[in-house]
Amino acid sequence: MKKYLKPINLMELLRPLGQLIVFSLGSAAVLSIIVLALAIVLNNTAAGDKIFAQLKVSLFAYTVANLPQVLVDGLTLGFVYAAIALGYTMVYGVLEFINFAHSEIFAIGAFVGVEILIALQNAGLIGSGSSLFMDYVFLILAMLAGMAVAGGAAIAMERIAYRPLRNAPRLVPLISAIGVSFFLQDAIRLTESLTTGQFNRIFPTFGNFDKRITFGKIPMGAAELPFSVPIKSFIVIIAAVLMLVVLNYLVNATKVGKAIRAVAQDRATASLMGIDVNHIIAITFLIGGALGGAAGLLYALKFTRIDPYVGFYPGLKAFTAAVLGGIGNLTGALLGGIILGLLETFAGSYLSIFTMGAAGVEYKDIFAFAILILVLIFRPNGLLGENVTEKV
Amino acid sequence: MSLLSLENVHSYYGHIHALKGISLRIEKGEIVTLIGSNGAGKSTTLRTISGLIHPKRGKVSLDGKDISTMAPHLIVRAGIGHVPEGRGIFPRLTVKENLEIGAYTIDDDAEAERRMEYSFELFPRLKERLEQKGGTLSGGEQQMLAIARGLMLDPTLLMLDEPSMGLSPVMVDLVFDTIQKVNENGATILLVEQNALVALSVAHRGYVLQTGEIIISDTASNLRNDPTVQKAYLGVE
């Protein structure tokens, strides 16, 4: 007798997986084609000659041989960006406001997780001699703790710094968010300095996360290039995909999710449906914050070193990803994150070769922000920005 | 005791003093209409009752209980449904999801199911549009959806803000027939309308608002024959 209110919807679990695969393959294909075309064009120029002089392979062969590695690294980064971008986009969805302090929520998640792992290492529970199973258990626990604290911090942030400004002109909460961002950076720095004496922290070495799984060798000219992926990249990808699927289900197929979408579309009318709007906004911050916190720990796992300002660049890029995909749109944040992660990794890997070292990996960020500007000019609603007009 | 009563209610819309001492009462089972021109304060009255605006002075009571400072979502749970001006359909939710959101306060799925069936009895068209996004419906269909959604929580008092706005005459008839049917099924109705003629044809009693004050209050049939009302709101010279 559940004709209209179906309880579980398998489609809602499978659809985001399908989207992730389509987006990943699509973006990867487009960027690969562009890079390969560039490689063909540059093959017979000085850039091609230089690489041939160094490695005795054509530029094209070099590009092809490196492609699998670049794609895997790009997707790993892309999923992290997507997880952060979802926090921006969810909050934007319900409040039409960019929570610039989301990058510090990310940092909080990273610090909480890393500090717990360092403490466990000091206690001798992880590191040399610990069982692999317990290593994973502790990693997951650290991540959950990071998510919980980050989610709690996001709720507190909304309650203290944004809710009192809910009816103020739109610029005001934005300024408040920038203030919160600086405040949290220094709060993390101060806390770390007072308790540990330093504010640069290193993700402890334990488990098998740094071990690489070799998938084979790719011929490159006369030589062979091993294609291997570190286990931590798989962890990042699996964790991110899991979170994205759960989030999608939560938003699209549960009562709370429906309430979140209703609040996003029309706050006053949502309250007339009996929805406690403040409560739903707090839940939105909690979810976005938890995702951001998880992304923080995944980032720390992948890049090892964190400091109180660690959230700045990933935050800005995730924001770009959210705008690129269409801010307020969850699917858009996935797509934007994947594109941006791939683009950045492609730029980081090939820019130096293609420009003969004139513009190296340090210029990779130009692409992310050039994209932000181009999107804002030519497609302000983003790639998947919805344009449903309300009929009167 | 009246189902709903407003005593000397003053409300502000930003800096505008929109309601200047409104007093009215609605008895259980009635259809009461508020008529008046644009900006008279009709919508503000409804928004004050449903808690979207809190009165600066005065008292709103439901069943004798003061609800003047209650949050809107709690007022809904207390039994007041409000179909807002402009219908307030969630454009990117499907028709079904819009109705489910209407049943947000109901935890019993079977009960929600029953009420959804009731909406389809009233508006069979909605059943055909179940998976369509709210924003893609025609104006009339949106109005049906808005009323159906308002009925999902089985309100003791249903407030409707300009249900005839933008509708074809056939649609207006359908909507007002439905309002009467809903009333016969037990719901008390507070109806805000610019189309005074239609409103007074279904209502039992009415209040005439002018610049934030009630200037006339009478039975619907008396209002229909009132020269002031005829001249100002019914277009009778």
C-alpha cells in the first residue's frame, strides 16, 4: 500500500554512481584528446626535440605513456574537490550565500584527524608492528572524528556568525564569512602552537597507504614506464565516492533531503509546510561541514603535510568547481570537481614539457582560476546550472 | 470560543505600518473572506496569522491559545494551513514531492497516502502530472497543486491567498467549487480575494480591508448588497 511513498529507491543509489562514471570518463576523454592533440602539434617543434634529446622518445609517445598516471591522480584530486565543493554548493543552495569559511572547516577536519592519528602513533597503537586491520579501523575512526568536529564547527559557525545576519543585505554575511575564515585559521594556529608547539603537522606513516599497486608497464620508446597507483589514492577515491553516493541519496530520497530542497527553493513557503527552517539550515551546515572535514583528512592522507592555511587553495578551487558546475546544484559540484582536479593534474604534468620548462607546474593554478573567470563571463549559471522559470 | 481571533493586531512590513489594529474572528466551519484592493493588508493579515510576520502589538489566538509569537512551522502543526500568494510551488520538486512536503508534519505514511488520494479526488489532473516538476505546470495546475498541498496536513483552518489570480473563468469555478467541497468536509476557510464577486458567492461572512484597517464586517449576502462594497469592489455603479 506504498503506492506514492516508496521507501527505498535503488535508482537513487545507482544514479550518482552512473553520473560519476560518466563525468569521469567524459572529462578524462575530453582532456586527453586536447593534450594528445597538443602533443601531436608540438611533436615536431623545439618542445618535441628537447624531450627526444633527453629521453629518446617522441613528445607524443611521452604524453601517451604518462596519461594513465595523470588520469588516476587527477580523478583522486577531483573527488576531493567534489567533496569540498558539495559543502559550498549545499549552503549556497539553502542560503544563497558563499560560506568562505568552508575552507577552514576542511582544515579543522584535517587537523582533528591528523592529531588523533599522531596521538595513536605516540601511544604505539599504529605504526610499526600494528595490524593492518587496526590501521584501517583507526584511519576510519579519525576520519569520522574529523567529520564530527568539522560538522559541529560548521553548525556553530552558522549559529554564531550567519544566523543573526540572515535578513541583512547579502554582502554582510559574506564579509562575516571572510572574518570567520581568518578567525578559524588563527584559532587553529594558536591551538596547535599552544598544545604541540608547532602548527605544521605531518600525517603519520602507518598502514600500507603509501604502498603502490603496480598495474603493469607502459612502453615509452625503448624504455618502459611503470604504471602504479598508491593505495591511498584508492582510499581517497572510494571514500569520496561513498560519501557522494550517500549524500545524493540523503538529499534526493529522504524526508530531510526533500525538506532541504524545499528550503533551498522557497524558505517562507517551506516554513508554511511545517518545516523548521533553522533546523534544516543547521542540518545543511552539518552535512556540508562533515563532507568538508572528511575531505580534509583525505587531503592530508594524500599530501601528508598540513598547516592552518591548508584549506585556502583547495577551498578556493572547490568553490571554483562549484561555480563551474552550477552553484547550488549537487550534480554540478561533482562535475566541476572532477573537471578541475583533472585539469589541474594535466596542467601540472604536461605544462612544463609542452612549454620546454618556461612555465612549470607552479603555474597549474592559472587554469583553475582562468576557468572561473571564463565561466562567470560566458555561463554564469555554470555547466549544469538550472534555469527553471517559474510560471505564474 | 472562536476558532481564530485577531485582537487589535498591528503588523509592519519592513517600515510600512501594514496592519493598523485589525480585529476579526472566525468560527469553526465558516468560510470567511477578506476583500480589499491591492495593498489593503490582506496578505499581511494572513502572513501575520501564519507567523511569517509577528505582530508588533495585539494578539492572534487559535482556539483561545495565543499564537502571536509562535514560529510558522509550529503554527502549521497547530492546524493552520496557508496557501500563499503566488502559490509557492517548489518549482524543482515534482508534483508528488510537493504533495509529500505538504505532509511533512505527518509521520504516519498511510495517513499521508490517504490524503494524497483525497487530493486526486479533488483534482484528478494532478495524478496525471505526478512526476512532472512543479515549475512546469500551468498556472491553473499550480493553483490546484497549492491547494492540494495545503490540504495534505488536514488543517482545521485553511487560509487561501488569491486563489483566483491568473486563472481562466472555468478554472476559477473549479477552484471555488473545491473550496466549498473542502469546507463541507469540515475545514474552516479564510479566503483572501481581489475578486470580491466570486469570494462573496462562496463565503458566509466577509471583512472589507482598506489601508490596513477593517472598514466593514458583515454577512456575505449583506456585503453583496452594500453600496460601498458594490461601488468599490464589485464594479456596480
